[in-house]
Amino acid sequence: MGSLLETFAAKGRTSEASFTNRDEARFWLRARRNKKLAQWTCDLTDEDNQNYLRLLLDADFASVETAATESFLMMKIRNDLMGFGIFLSPAQLAQVCADFEQEAMLEQQ
């Protein structure tokens, strides 16, 4: 009986560690992608690179993976670009974002 309980406890610790590792990997992937987005946006505009990076790498943006957070981030970038006369459709910006996410994934491996 003790062996069975130890097995369940060990499996629980393994599952918890696996979940934590996946969560951390997703966090770093989003952080890398956001850094690439921030640098790309700063290259297209005259935004202050440090302030923009700080905004897009903010813990809230990198750690919270929700549709609302993603939507706000994309809207912020689109609005900033529009302020400099650069007009991208949501689909175009989503593609840029997907490209940077792919690059970040390749770097992570």
C-alpha cells in the first residue's frame, strides 16, 4: 500500500514539474516574441526603444496568455504604427507576430 501511495505522489510531482516547465517555456517564448515585436516596431517608428521594450516585455504581457491581453497588445502596436503613417491590417500584424513567434521558437530549441 505504501508503495502505491509513493508512486502516486511521485507521479504528481512529475506532472507538476512538467506543467511548470511548459508554463515557463510559454512565458519565455512570448517574452522573446514581444521583444522582437518591440524592436521591429521601434525600427519602423521613432519610438524610444527602451521604453517600448519595457512596455511590451512587461510581466503582465508576457505572463498572462489571454485573448484580451493579446488583443490589447496588437491594438497598441497597430495604433502606434498608425500614428507614424504605417497602416497594417489586423491580419498583416498577426502574420508579423506569427513570424516572430516562429523565430522565437527556433531560438528556444
